[in-house]
Amino acid sequence: MPYCDRCDRSFSTQGFEHHIRTSSRHFFCVAHGRDFESWLGLKEHYVQSPFHHYCQHCDEDFTNEWSLVNHYETVHFYCHEHGRIFHSQRGLNEHFVQHHGHLFCQYCDMTFEYEEQFLDHAEDLHFVCRECVKIFGSPWKQEQHFEKHHSSYY
Ligand SMILES: [Zn+2]
Ligand SMILES: [Zn+2]
Ligand SMILES: [Zn+2]
Ligand SMILES: [Zn+2]
Ligand SMILES: [Zn+2]
Ligand SMILES: [Zn+2]
């Protein structure tokens, strides 16, 4: 007869399975047949295992990578390039701005694929430092930037 150490009880085979899946003392991964001692342990397993496609924000496990990404895109704010989730559009935009490698114009809320495109756009509509590939909203901000970062030119 199966015996549960943690609960100090014995069960019928069926009863044991039911117990391990439903008891609040057990945290069971059905897919792997593994029992964890805490919710944190199970969660860690979900996050780390490549066989789970788990959204930490919603505590939901998806059947494949595609549905997880699809979930990220519809429910959260997602950066494909870095595989990172943000809580708001603002958070995602901030990431776009801060992370070099994203060609993002925060004034127009637009992302660009090519640096040339991005720089042309910035030069037409805003103020830009071509060297840093950075956009500024006003000429004095651009000047400030030049003074701070490229002052050796002066
Ligand atoms: Zn038990
Ligand atoms: Zn598992
Ligand atoms: Zn989610
Ligand atoms: Zn990114
Ligand atoms: Zn713009
Ligand atoms: Zn610069």
C-alpha cells in the first residue's frame, strides 16, 4: 500500500494519487509526476523546466512555447527580442528607450527595423545624436547631451 511520508498516512493506489494531487501539503507536477514540498518549489520547477511554458505573472502553465508567447502578447506587454514581459505599455516603451539596440521613437511611439530609417525619422521630426543613435525632444536637450558625452569635440 502506498504510504505518504509527509502526511504519515497510507493510501490505496488510487487514493494516493488523488491525495498527492489535491492535498495542500503536496505540490504536484502532473506532467512530470513530481511532488514538491512547497508551492515555491513547484513554481521554480515550472519556470526552470524547458518542458513547461509558464507565465510567472499569471501562474499559468501553457502547453507549448507558441501559446505562451501568444499569451504574453495578448495579456502582457512583450519584447520579442529580449523575451521580456512588462506590466504596462509604459514599461515596455521605457525598455525600448533604455535598451540600446531597440530603435524606438518615444515621441511617436514607433519602432524601426533599420538604423538608417530611425535616424532619418529622428532627423526629420526630432533632434538626434547620430553617434549614439539617440533621439531628443528639444534642441537644448540635444545640446546638453553633446556637452555631457561628446564635449571633447568642443
Ligand atoms: Zn501526503
Ligand atoms: Zn513538470
Ligand atoms: Zn501571464
Ligand atoms: Zn527588448
Ligand atoms: Zn518620432
Ligand atoms: Zn551622443
